[in-house]
Amino acid sequence: MANDTAGPVPTIRELRPEDWDPWYDNLIRAFGGSEEPAEERELFNGLTEHSRSIGVWDGAECVGTAGAYSFLVTVPGGASVPAAGITMVSVAATHRRRGLLTAMMRRQLDDIRSWGEPLAVLTASEPAIYGRYGYAAATRQLSAEIDTTQVRLSVPPGTDDVRVRYAAPADVLDACEAVYASLVPRRPGMLARRPGWERLGLLDPQAHRDGASALQCVVAERRGEITGYARFRTKAEWIASGHNGVVTLADLAGEDPATEAALWRFLFGIDLMTRLVVRGRPLDEAWQYQVSDIRRCLPRLRDSLYVRLVDVGAALGARTYQAPVDVVFEVEDAFCPWNEGRWRLSGDPKGAVCERTADAADLTLSVRELGAVYLGGVSLAALAAAGRVRELREGALAEAATAFGSAVAPWLPHGF
């Protein structure tokens, strides 16, 4: 890496436990420098995987950070595929434009390949940065601000059979995690939570409440069994005409449509509250089709999980396809040249194989397009219309676009 200042060239090395504090302090400073609550800092100290994290050091000073959690990500077909969850990426403002980020990205992708993990995933603070390293937005998330004084909810049969009751969040954590785990295989993009990650859902520093209540929780039960939960905060507000409170949803999960509907109905009906704010929800979540007026819900979309295929063959062979497909891709990947060349994908709803081939290409694209469509939330046909995919065999685009789709929208349930 180039360095236009005097002194030693910064070096990259694996993070040592004793260096975590200066490493994390550099990250916090790079993201604005606001002091982080002690409980949040403690949580991420415990979640950091030191052998999978790196720092850039200029002498004794940490000037760059990057980590890689060991995740399992659900892919179309329900399999859980190993993925490196790229996180805590920062470069000190004093060391910008010296190639440090590129050097860390190079080191990470080489490491991930050596670990035998076919995918890397991240959430981007600045989306424009990561495209040059082969990442592409593969999922989107839905947010809304629902006027619960005007919007009514029509619930499916069986909702009245579900009981909703308050519970202390920590007291029902194990039951809630069991509900979450039952949902992981059902939706691409979901993360199988490893030990320690369950604490993320209980993180509740007062500094992050913005005047709202402490974290509250209700569980949904049917015949004495917990089948769902919602975590949320309430904030009482008053205007001249009366109450104007806000419910902010932190997390919601239900094992079946009636359970989900019972939880949403509860959130719509909390006394003295007039708005329900939800963020980061699945694009196809059922409440959108149960409300009386979607306009008064003010739905908004945003990019969420970014995917990078580290091993094209292993990644494409790890998922299933919703229709039979037999297509040859010509893949461009300048940053990870081991992926470049022609790959034949043969698959169907039961499984797939993706191997090197000398056969003529049917479609040409870069590894970014493969990352975008990998979880089934982005259409190859849409990327072709944008000039990002080129069809060389007539019919190949329609065949592949149909096969890569997903019956349910992919979704990242929480950040990392």
C-alpha cells in the first residue's frame, strides 16, 4: 500500500485480545465519536472473534479495523451456508487515501477463502464503497410509520385462539430464541444465531431510548405454548387535542399467520398510542395486506444485506432453484480472480451443481450481479435491463431469472 508520509508503513495483523480497546476506539471515532453505552461496548467485546479480526497499526497506533463473524445464512431451499459477516470496518481520518481499506478487503477475502466459506456478507454504512470489492445489495427492508387511529387491521381465522401476555424480556428469552430458530430455515437471508447473539435482542441502553420506555415484551401463546413474541418501546406524548403516543417496534416473530396477526393487533391497540413505527421488516410481511389503508402506513424501502460470492461454484451449488436451470455463466471478478471464467450451473428445487466448464457462455455478468440475485430478492432480468447482464443464448435469461427467484422475500433480521 502506498504511504505519502514519512515514517513506517502501517502493518496489518490479527487482533489480539489485549488490543481490543484501542481497536474499538478507532472504530467508534471513525463513526462519529459518540460515546457508546457500557453495556453495548461489553456486548460487542464478547461477540468479537479475535482470530477473524484484523487491525492496521501505524507504530503503536491503531488506524484501521475490520472483523468477520462466523455466520450461517439461510439460502433458497432452506440450507444454512457458512458466511463471513464483515463488520467493524473503519479507517482513521488521518490515514485515508493510502489504500488501507483495499488492503484490509484483500486480506479478508483471502482469509475467508482459506476458511472454506463461500460467502461474505455485510451491511454498508456507505453503499458506494463496497461495490468495487464485489459486494452487491441482495436484500431490502421495509419501514413504516402507521397511523393507528385511522388504519384498521383485518386478521385471519384463528387469531382469536392466540393469547398475548406481557413478559419480562429476559425471562422469556429462551422461548423467544426457540421461535426465532424455527423461522430461520423458512426465509433466505436469516442468520442462525450463535451463542451470545441472543443478547443483542435485550440490549436496551437508556441513551438509545430517546425518551421512550424501557424495552417491553409480549409473547403469543396457543394451548400454553409460546408461538411468537414482540419487543417494543412506548413513548407517551400529548398535544392540545389529547394523547399522541408512539409505539416503536424492535422485533417481532411468529411461527404462523395467526400468531403474527395477534401480535400486530396488540401493537395497533395499545392505549394512548396513535402511531406505530416499524423498521427493518421483510418486504412481503403480511400486515401490509391486512391494513385498511396502506398509504397511511407510509411504507419505505432501503437496502439491507450485501452479498459477495467468495467461491462461485460452492455458493451457487449450495442453494436450490425454484425451476430447472442449466446455464453457463461467464463471470468477471477482478478482485478475486479465482472466480473468473465460465461456470455451468445445473439445478432444480432438489439441489444444484456448479462447476468449471469450457462450454460456450449463455450469460455474461460480474460477481456483483451473482451476489445481488443469490438470495432470490433481485431479478436477473431486471439487472439485464439495467445493462448489468448480457444474454448470449436466447432464452437463457428468462430461464435463469425464473430459477433464481424465491417464493418469500429474503430478509436480514438484525444488523451486525
